[in-house]
Amino acid sequence: MDTVRIGVIGLGNMGSEHCRLILSDKARNVELCCVADRRPERREWAEAALPAHVKVYTEGAELIRAADCDAVMIAVPHYQHPELSRTALESGLHVLCEKPVAVYTRQVHPVTEAAQKSGKTFALMFNQRTNCIYRRLKEIILSGEMGAIKRMSWTITDWYRSQAYYDSGSWRATWAGEGGGVLLNQCPHQLDLLQWLFGMPTTVRAFCHEAKWHDIEVEDDVTAYLEFPGGSTGVFIASTGDLPGTNRLEVSFDRGKIVCEDGRLLRWLLPGSEEKDFRTGRDAYPRPRLRPEVLETDGENPQHIGVINAFAQHILTGAPLVAEGSEGINALMLSNAMHLSSWLGKPVTTPIDEELFAALLAERAKHSRLKDTQDVTFVTDHSATGRAL
């Protein structure tokens, strides 16, 4: 086999974009052979816009049973991710699933077990891991050249969404339809990067404000405090109500600090160790004069197509994936921990009590109000941000 035949399940914002990418000249060793969507208008779009050889199905399970492909990409509402992933894996298909891997961590275990038993590839669309800025930061952290991490602070509030966005789909921003708000929809990439760069925190204290800026059920404004093994701490702030908003990650090290903002890595490098050379020195108010330097990267940021190509190469040659499916539980654990801490009004430790979280979420979903609205597919632009607008 020299080409991976892919079926795309779900033709909304992301699914339709994945189809375009697979059909583009950026794709390597992949072929779009079938798609599925429950909505008649999206199937009509597929019939009109996609090549004639691409088969169109109504249900993802129907596409999987037909065995017209080697692998599936899953881009449907969140609650369906684990079910379809598991079904595909058990049917002998490779799986590339959109974020998040599930709505709550208890859903993830059967999927990873199915992947292990089947021997098939299970990968996640954590496309921000391909960003040269975050890859370079990870290299610096792993090298130890900046010393131990003291603190990380991430303000990610440039996720602005209007009320029209939330009203565009009956499932959006509801506990029963989506399972969460900014944490589960917009922030899985940042939560994944957070644990990928800094590891998992041991303690989480969060404040999740529901319907603070919009007429929705779920959280649209979050502030969380994190404690990591070894004593480092973190703050994570996210919102869909700030315009223009901010995306700034600042990391304080023993030997200075690094800021990720506006597509650049800026570093302030101390001439020595704060702990060994400044804290114990005779100067009561040391203020070394530092000039920020712009750190070089390789400039590569392939985003979604990078993940798709890596997925295909892994199947064909065993090359590394961008993100293993089993790693998806970490970002979801962070999201669930923030919700649980806010609901309980106290800090929680990780791993969280999965049964308690599932029960509290189910209670909220029981009283959820699905909106009487027509689902809308928006235009997507991944050229600058790598995400749907």
C-alpha cells in the first residue's frame, strides 16, 4: 500500500476543510474516497463539490461498515467522538479524530483499549503541536538551558464568538449537545500544549463563569490556578467574550523568561542562575539590564495538513505521529478538572474522580435545552491561525 484511502465523517466546518486539504496538492499519499453526514444539505454539498468517485453516506457507522477506506477522520459533535472512534478501530480502520477526544475522561479508556487490541493507528488532530513557536519552546524546556520552570501564565482570550455563532447550531454551547464551552470547544489545543510543554498539574483550582458574556448554558470565561510537581505554578485564562483579546504565554525560568506572543518567541536571558547567583548575592535589589532577543525557529507551521500527512506516513512507514490518540486524555483531564473544581468550589487533584465528574455532567445535561435553530456551516480560514472562524 502506498496510499491511505480516507473517509471523512462529519462535513461541518472542520470536516469540509479536511476534505479540501486532502484533495489539495499539499496532501501526501492520501486519497479522499468517501464522506458521511446526517444533514441533507451537507451531503448535497459533497455531491456537488467533491470528485465523482467520492462516495457519500448518511451515517458514520454506515461508512465504517462499508469498508470503502483504510482510515477515517472524525469531525462530528463531541459526544460522538469516542463512539465512532471505537467502532472504526474495532472494524479494522485507522482513526484520526478531531479534538477533543471525548467529553469526559471516562469515555476515553474503551477507545484506547480498542486501539491497542486492533493494532490500528489512533491519532488526534492537535495541529498546534506543528507550530514552530511551540516546538521551539519545547526544545528549550527539554534542553534545560533555561533552568527549572518557576511559573507559566497563559492568557488565551482571542477566541471571540458572537451570539450568532452560538445560535448557529442546536447543539452548540449546551451541556447535552457539546458538553462544555470555551474549555471543550476552543481551548483543547491550548490545554494539550500546556500539558505537552509543562506536564500535568497535580492540583487545579478554577472559576468557570457560565453565560457570562452570551446567552448560553456553558462556560465562556475561565480562570484557573495550577500547581505542578516540583513546585512550579501556572495561571490559565480563557474567554470567548474579549475583543480583540490576547494570546500570550509567558514562562518564568531560573535563568530568565520567555514570552510567546504575536507569532514570536522573545527571551530575556539572565547572565546566571537566579537561585545561585542573585538570590544569595550581596545586592539587595539586583536589576540586571536585559534586552529581549527574538529566538529563531525553523518557520514551519503546517497545521492540519501536517497532522494528516504524518498520520498517513505513520500508517505507511511507521513515521512518528504528531499526537497519539492515547495522549488526548491529558488535555481532557485538564478541562474536566477545571469544570469539576468550579462546580465543587474547591481545588481538585489529578487524576480527577471520573465517576463524580460524569455524574455531575449528566445532571447538567438532563436539564439542558437544545436550541430550535438551523445548523450553519461557517467559512473557515486556516491561513493565519489554523482554526475555524
